[in-house]
Amino acid sequence: MSDPQESFPVAQPDPIPAPTGIVVGIDGSEQSNCALVWAAREAKLRKLPLHLVTAYTVPIFAASGLDGGYATVDDDVIRQGAEAVLREAAAKIAHDELDIDARVENGDAAGVLLEMSETAELLVFGTRGRGGFIGRLLGSVSSALPAHSKCPTVTVPLSCAPRLGEGQPPKSPMPVIEKVVTVGVDGSDQARYAVLVAAEQAERSGFALRIICAVQPYTGSLAWMPAPVDREALFAEIQIQLDAGEKWLRAHFPQLPIEVKLVEGSAVDVLVKASETSELLVMGTRGRGGFAGMMLGSTTDGVRHHAKGPVMVVRDREDPRQNDRSAFGPLLQA
């Protein structure tokens, strides 16, 4: 295991190899500490190296006096502060016997992490940070990363601190965290790939998989429709497709405990509620509406911003396991 105090040099004359394991954004805030603990557990589970990363840009201030010009902050001072934050973070997880790599990058945080996502297996970060010399590593950057990252991303909210053993014990009783990975579906290809990733995560962790499809309740907003919606027929049609999808998934994961739930309610509300008691919630970046009208980009963002547990967002990609899906029953027609 690398020494946390020597996990990166003060000077880095040679290019650092691109990360191939799990990358976690660090800024010293409580949010990034939660992300760090979760990422360390995941790196240990997957037997992958863990890359601690912080990024900064040197601020430039316009002169306000009679003399024109600009003033800059000393790059060395900022870098030393960033290195100190990383050393502290590395020391926090040193006992986990991980292959730890820590690096300070000069540049826009979003750009730095997105570039790393091209080779990394997973990006992990908190929901927001404290700013400071790290700038906007978390916060607005964490909102942009899931949609553009080349690898799956995991957002770890500060509310996860108690379940991760961080911070002060909660005043009210904690909800019981089930050994389950939950994934939201809407019948789209994007959701089917997210299901495969969720199943792999559940199998790797020794957890069960829970698949949830939420159907938007009938409201006055549907009054423009030319004919009444037959809710029973709609639910029956969706259930047939969910049953077919479950058979397909069991064929690829025969030993995995799988539960499928069809519920009426707002997708955001249903999945946020599920995040309270799930070890991990998995979603696609977007859907096509589908039979539930869920998993669109705004839904994914809404869930991430209000989730009570870690949320993994998976970008769509082709997977040969999807080729035999139609053999198990009807698919949603576009």
C-alpha cells in the first residue's frame, strides 16, 4: 500500500498515467469526505486502484486603483494547499490497504474529471463542495459530470454520512439500509443498459436487485387527451413487459435475487424514497418517455439532487446482452 504522505510528489515533471480505476473528487469538505469513504469501499470491493483528484485554477484579479493591470495569486501557495488536502484525504483511508494515487491538477475541475472519465472505471464525487481554492470541483461541476462522463458516475450526498460512519450520530433513528441495489426503468434501451450495470453491481456486492417502474398518476394535466386513459389496461400492459424483462435478466444473472415493482407515483418521488433505504440507486442519463414517462434527463437530475443515498448514473452504450431481449417477450414500441 502506498504511503499517504508520499502518494504524490510535490513536483510532477513527467506526465502521470491516465487513471484506470476509481476516481474521486476531493476538496476537503464533508461532502467530499463522504464520497471518499464510499469510493474507497468500492475500490476495495472491485480490487481497483483509487485515484484522489483535486483541481484548481489560479485566480486573476483586475486592479481597482489608478494603475491598470492584473494581479495573480501565487500558484505555489494554492498548489501546496491542494496537496495538503489530498494528504489528509489519503491518510483518512490509509488503513483500507488500497492502491492509492493522489494528484493535483491545474485546470477547470469539470474538464479535468471528464478527461479522466475516458479511462477511469468510475467517477465519484459529493453533491456540492465548499469552494475555496478548489473552486467549483463539486456543486455545479457535479451536476454537469453525469451527462458528459464517459464512465458511470456516483454522487454521494452528505446525508449519507451516518451510514458511512462519518460525522455526528443522527438525532433521529436512521432508516434500515437494505442490502439491495435499486434501478429505475422505463422500457427504453438506456434503462435496459442501466439494469445490466445495476445487476452487475448487485451481484458483485452480494446484494439483491430491485427494479422499479413508476407510472405518473392521472392528473388534470392529461385532460387534453381525446379519450380517457384506461389505467388498468395500461398497468396490465406494462406488467407484461416488466415480466418479460425480468425473465431476460434472470437468464443473464441466474443466481441474482431480483424483485420488480410497478408503482403509481412521480418517478422522482418514488426513486428518492427508494434511495433512503437502498445501498445504491442506479439510473440512466435519459430515457425516451416510455410507458412511464420516467428517466428523462430532468428526472435523473431531480433524483440526484434530492436522493438520500448514493446515486449511480450510467450513460447509454451498446451491450450484446440486449440482443436477445425480444426473445423473452414484448418490448415497448416507440
